[in-house]
Amino acid sequence: MADLAPREVVLWGATGQAKVLRECLNAGGFEIIALFDNDPVLRSPFAGVPLYHGETGLRDWLAGRPEASATGFLIAIGGERGAQRLALQERLAAYGLTALVAVHPTAFVAADARLGAGSQILAQSAVCVEAVLGRACIVNTAATVDHECRLGDGVHVCPGAHLAGLVVVDDFATIGTGAVVLPRVRIGRGALIGAGAVVTRDVAAGATVAGNPARPLRTQS
């Protein structure tokens, strides 16, 4: 995260991904001051950090903070919900909050890699030379994005997954835990790569593939 980024941060999402981001943010000297979530029965997982529910809770909290741009935010929603993550990011940005980029201190990011707003590069992961990530992407624990890969918005590279060089991943696709995508393969919009799959050829938009080599299980209509 850039030195000029706000040091106070809020998260939308109050379950497992929030816990992961808190560890990442604390390591960088950032402070989480509030959480938001649509689930009305959730309680804050962090002592001393209030949890507000839904957009009404967000507006109530903002009413007491006239300088919203001084507060950064991240969307703490993982899994296959990249489209939801991006929609929430756009909503919070519309209120004047600043979307951050989180990079864990144990992660490697090449100097010429480009990370879109709201992206999260987590512990022991790598984003290599000339890689480009869109908005609200997650490169999860020990995952790798090799040279010259192109990731669209809302992509999730799950823990231990590996993208070889020159891979293209379109918006909202998910690369499952431990999957491997071979060089120059394209993963279509909204596709799901199953855990442990080895992807040797292009994957159509909306498809789910699994196995070694990966084969289609279904395609969205």
C-alpha cells in the first residue's frame, strides 16, 4: 500500500477474509476502525472494532465522518463472488472512500507489475514481471501470477494456485485452490477452475472445469 494511502481502514465483510486482511493490514501499520456486512446477525470478530449492518449502517457511520476520503477501504469477500466484490467496491467509492491495495509484507510484487484498486496480494504470494491485475482481485496465500499475465476485474487466484506466464484471466473468474494454468491459456469471464486442476487449453466463459487435464463439468447458459 502506498505511503500516502489513508492509515485508517474499513472493511466490508466480517468473516474469514476480514481476519486475513486484518493480519495483512496490521503488518503494514494500518488500523481497521469499522466493519460493515449485510448479515444482520453477525457480530464483530474484532474486540473494539464496531460492526455496522447494510448500507443504512454505512450511511449512519459516514454521517459522523465528513472527510470520507481520509478513510481507506477493502472488500473482505472471497470465494467465487468477484462480481459482488467489485459492485461493493464501486458503491463504497461512490461515497468518497478510498479503495486501497493490500500487499502482505511476505508477498513479492514486481516493480513493473500493475495492481488495480482494491486488489489483495496475500501472504507468500507472487505477482511477477509485467503482470497486470484489474480491480478487486485477490491473489491468495502462496498463489503465483507469473510474467505478463493479465487478470480482469474481480478475479480470485485461490491459495496455492499458479498461473504460468502470459495467462489471461477474464473478469470474475476463479482459479481454485492448488490449480495450475499452463502458459498462454485464456480463462473466460466467470469461469471456475476446480481445486487441483491442471488447465492445458482455453476455458470458455462461464465454464467449470476440473481434473488433470482439466475438462468441462458445466457451462452457464
